[in-house]
Amino acid sequence: MLPSCWNEVAKKKGKAMNNSRFVRRSNAWCIRIACAAAIMIMLGSKAQAACDFPSNPPANSVVTCSGVTTTPFQVDNIPGVQVTNTGTWNGAGDTFLMDFRGADLTDSVLINEGVMNWTDAFNPTNASRGAMSKFFNTNQATFAEAYNRPGGILDVSLDPAQASANASAIGGLVVQSRGPNGAMVASNQGQINVASSAGDDVGIYGMIVRADSTVMVENASSGSITVERGVPNANFSVGILAEILDDSTIPVSAVIDNSGQINAATSNSNAVVGVGVYMRQRLPTIGNQPGVHTLDNTGTIEASGGTVAGVLFDDGGNAFPDITVNIDNSGSIIGNGADFSSAIFIDGAAIADTSIFNTGQMIGSVFTSSGNDIFEMLSGQITGEFFVFGDGSDTFDLIDGLVSGLLDGGDDADSADGMIDALNFDTFTGDAPEFVNWESVNVINSAAVSFATDFTTETFSTDATGTAIFTDTLAVTGDVMNDGAIDMVSPDTTGTATIIGDVAGTGALELGVNVGSDRADVLSIVGDTSGSSIAISPNSVDLQLATGNDVLVVEVTGTTSVGDFTLPDGSTMQEINGVTYELSLIGSDWFLTASGSPGGFNALPVPTLSTWSLVLLIGLFLLVALVGIRRS
Ligand SMILES: [Ca+2]
Ligand SMILES: [Ca+2]
Ligand SMILES: [Ca+2]
Ligand SMILES: [Ca+2]
């Protein structure tokens, strides 16, 4: 037989996936499967059956089930069996369809290409159960795979009359690999539907994929997962759960790749929790092995109802060290809850370092934990009430796209606690969203950003190519390092921005000036300017003749010294509307004063006729006089 994950890997390579770890890992597994397959061909038996092939075939059998059946197919403590359903398989009540159990299920492969219906489902056992397969907790499957192929349908509906009989979760595809450092691969390329219409006190799941060390889950572009709970219930309704269990002696990882549709819908009751993709590391590894949890989403993940998360990570409240969560979204992640809406929720008890790369759409808030988190907003749109990064030194890079909601770096805006959050406007052009609790705010790499809402930070900076546009009356609390440009130009020269902190840097300060009415945009600095050499650039807003009166441009309450500000190119002189002005320090305030007479000299109005005009006029008079003399 062909290794069943071979096609998956080929397809991923064809997609030019950038997640090379995923491909490398897949290749390693496929080599193992290829070997197992070769052994099967040499040793195994092959059977065709209308879902009535006797259970417990020899090891390494390849079993195909067709036709219609209601008989469970059991594999008990037999390694290397591959079972494929191509027909229609109906089960009802407390039952299994494909039932894998026992101590050794290594290299089991479960495939559905037909229809598997589980109606009136209930689960009185203490272990979760799915329409398609179940491995008990005692299993020792060091590697196993499960596929719902294109066209395959897994349909589960819970029995309302048996609501109280349920003891554990019910799902569409439920598999786990519990051997030493076990690995589990599962892929949905067809349809999975799980529905509950009664108050069943049990979690319902499209897919549950678990292992001690390694989990790989795919919902392919042809895949759709719908989990729907019609009535209030405190338990979970989840599209995909990818969970690392316990006892791994090697670093653990879970990779989820969604390019299809995932919808987890609950009723609008507050207590109802709906989750599109649930990433979890529940129990301790041996020796606190590092854990990496990765979601690559190019499709749609949506959770709707009462309290919802498009994507959720938790570590069972264990605060495991050395956990990394990576989310790459170029599709849609939507949390649409009546009471609580999050697109991404990293449980606050975890200390995971979370990295999020977004080029797609997110609707709903984002919460990360006390780790050091990174959010790269590369393009697309995120719309939510809050984007909260919590404790730890976190970074938000706004490069392109639209952010609608409050960006909250967490902890405070002070580095004394050792937690220093950086908000970087990197090449971004547009309006800054509202933000709080960032120790460092930076406008870099040719970014041009308008700031309309007062903010507090420890250090605000522009690099040599960055422009910060301050709207009228903006107040910035924090020190400012301006190596690029602060642009306060307002057409009516009424800008009165305030910096409550020290100012330094070698950049520019763009102001609007009206030298006809002795007015300019004024920057107030409640602090010192020592050591700076900022070039004030007065931009005349109209052509009114200059009065030559003093014009205030910068006021400083602390210390400021000659040379801290200049005019462009290090000059101290500039002609504006016919009068040469000089930048003068008077007290601790900076004025434009008519050249040579700092301190209030009222220059005479500039003559309306130039000297050349006068000469021309005098010449004309002389000419007229000469002509008059000759005629007389
Ligand atoms: Ca954090
Ligand atoms: Ca923080
Ligand atoms: Ca902070
Ligand atoms: Ca802090």
C-alpha cells in the first residue's frame, strides 16, 4: 500500500508551505510508514468485507469495509492494521464503529471514504469517544494515523433522552496515541458534523487528536467541521482539540493546519463555551520537556454563541515552562460571542511565549499570557475590543493593515518591573490605534503615523526615516527621542501638542506658522531638551505679509540651551514671507524673531515695491520729463 500520509506531504509541498518543520516531520513519519507498509505487503493479509470482516484480523492487515453495516469493527491489541470504510456505517446509542483498543496499536491506520453515522449518541464511559475510532488510554500506539477522506462524512447526533448518561466527550473523529513518546496524525478532508439538541453535560468535538509527544492535525481545504449545540450547557463545543498528554521524554509538539472551514456554534447563553481550535498541553512531560504548539490557518475558524474563542490554548493551569505557541493566520479567525468574544485566547495561567503572524482577518479580542509575546500585523484586518498581551516583555509590530481596538501591552508603562513592551509602527502609514501600557513606542522604517489620542509611555521614538504626526492638543507622557520628524503642521496654526518628559534627538519638528498674525503651532515640553539638536521647520500656512513680531514655537519648562533647536540644516536664519527670522531662545522658550532684533522688535512692513521697481519708476519719470522738454 502507499503510505497514507505521502499524499498529504506531497500536497503540502505543492502548496509551498513555509513551515519546513512540518514538512520535515511529515517526511520522517512517511519513511516510517513506508517501512511499515512494506512489511504489511510482505507479511500481511488482505480482506474485503461489507463491514462484516471478522474483528481482530492478523497484525498488519489491510481491511476494506464496503456496503452497509451496523456492526462495530474491533481491533484489540493488534499492531499495524489499516481499516478503510468505503460504504455506509450506522451506529446508534452507546456504541463504537471503528473500535481500536488494547496494549499495542502501533502503526494503526483508520480511513473513512464513505459515511459513518452515529445517531442517538451517548457515552457513559470515562474516556472520550468518536464516530470514527477510539483508542483507550491504556493503548500503546507509538504511532497512528486517521483520515476522513474527501467525500467522507462523519455524522454524530447526541441522544437528548440520554443526556444524563454522558460521562465523557463525544466527537466525530477521536484518536490518540499513548505509547512512549507517541505520535498521532489525523486529517479531515471531508465533512464532520456533531450536533447536540439537549443539555448534555459533556463536551462535543469535531476532532480530538491526542498524543504523548507529537500531534499533527489537518483540516484540508476540502474539509468542513461543524459542531453545534442548540441549548445552554457549561461544557465545550469545539471544532478541533489538539492535545499533548503526558510522560513524553522528548520535546513535544502539536501542529494544526487548517485550510478548510471550522464552525463551532453554541447557544447565546453566557455559560456556553465555543472554541474553533483548541490547543492544549494538559499534563506534565518527564523533565519538563519544551513544548511547541503551532497553528497555520489559511481557512476559516469561527466560534459563535455565548462565551467564545476562535483559537484557545491552555496548559491545564500548570504554568509549564518553555512553552511556545505559534499562530500564522492568513485566513479568518472569528470569535463571535454574545457575552465574550475572543479571536485568540491564550489562558492567563500559562506562561507561554506566543507569536502571532497575521495577514488575514481576525474578529474578536486577543489575549496572550505572561510570556514574552510577539504579534506581527503584516496586513489584513483585526477587529476586537481589546488586544491584551499581559505580563512579560511583549512586542506588537504594526506593519500594514487595519487594527481596530485597544492595544494593551499589559503590566504598566514603566520598565522598573523588568517587563518592557514595544509597540513598533514599522513602515506603517496611517492612524495609530488607541494603545496603553507600552514602555516603548517607536515609529521606524519610513512609517508615517498620526497620533490623535493622548498616550503614556516611557520612551517614544522616531528613527531617521520615521514621521510622527501629532494632532492638535495631543499630550504625550514620556521621554521623546526624535531622530526622524514630528509633524505638528495644522492649517490654522492652532496646534498645541505637549510632551510631558524630556526631548532629545537629531530630527525635525515641523510646525505651521502664520507670520501675518504672529502665530505658530506650539510644542510645549514639560521637561528638558538638553543634548538635542532638533531642526524646527516653520511651514508658512499662507502668503500674508510678515509682521516681524515674535512668534512662539517651543516652550520648555525645564532646561534648554542654545543649539538644542535650530532651523533647517543647522541654520538659525530663515526668510518667511519677506522677513528674515531668527530662532531665538528667550528665557526657556523658543521664538522666531525678526533677524537681528530678538526680543520683540517690530519690524517695519516690507515695502510693496522693490528697489528695482522704484528705479524703473524714477526712470519713467525722467523719460516723461525729457520728452516734455524736447516738445517744449
Ligand atoms: Ca505577555
Ligand atoms: Ca507586557
Ligand atoms: Ca507594559
Ligand atoms: Ca512594565
